[in-house]
Amino acid sequence: MAKKTVAGLRKQGAKDYTKVIKMVKSDKTGSYSFREEVLPKDAVQDFLNDK
């Protein structure tokens, strides 16, 4: 699955994007899940600080 993302990011202008993976805890069950997104570099901190 990661190969598709990496191959898609090799296009021109792709250096402006970053793949971010965040671990999120469920309030209902207490279990953890992972949330992945490809974001512009300037939006990474907002994504990580958002709860």
C-alpha cells in the first residue's frame, strides 16, 4: 500500500507534500487506530495538534 503513495508523490511539485500517520485513541472503546493523510507541508503541525 505504501508503494502507491510513494510512486504518486514522485511527480513534479510532490516535495511540497508529506504523508502523515497519527495514532488516535477511541473514546468509546479505548483502543487505538491509525489515521493517514497526505498533506501539504505547512498543514502537518495543524493535523498533528488537532484532537
